[in-house]
Amino acid sequence: MVKSTDNIKNNRRNFIFGAVSVGLITIIVYTKTLCPTLYVGDSGELITAAWNFGIPHSPGYPLFTFLGYFFSHFPIGDNPAVRMNFMTALFGALSVVMLYRLTTLVTKELIISFITS
């Protein structure tokens, strides 16, 4: 009985280490390749709407605008575009961590989940 609880704790520790590793690797890569200004498409309109807490074109992206307002006013980076791009990178890294979690649940293999993520 003691071995099974130790095994569970060890598996949990390995999972947490893998999740943190995947998240850190992803956020480092995303931050190093972050666009320092506006990008093509709707990025200028969405950044302006988030900075002013306005409403962009339909469908409006309310959650993106709401979270972007807070991120665009953080005291990091040179301009609101960098802050909003960092927000996108952060949420992208969190989605990779969630992919790691889901593949771990499906495959029960930490290494395969790490490589997949």
C-alpha cells in the first residue's frame, strides 16, 4: 500500500515538472519571437479597442478586449502592442500546457505527451 501512494506522488511530481517545463519552454520561445509592433490583419484595431476599452468590429471579441485592456496597461514593454502580443503569447503557452495535460490523460505517457505538446 505504501508503494502505491509513493508511486502516485512520484507520478504527480513528474507530471508537474513536465507541465512547468513545457510551459516555460513555450513562453520563452514565444517571447523571443514576439512581434514588437503591429502585425497584419486586425491586430491594430484589436489593440486600439483594448487600449481604449472600446468595441472592435463584429463579433467584438469581448473576452480578448477585456483581458487586453488590463494587459495593455501593465508596466512592461515599450508600447501597448508589445503588451498585447505578450498576452497572446502567454495564453498560447497556457494552451500548450493544457494540451500536455489532455494528452497525459489520454495516453498515460509523460514523455509522449511532452513531445506532442
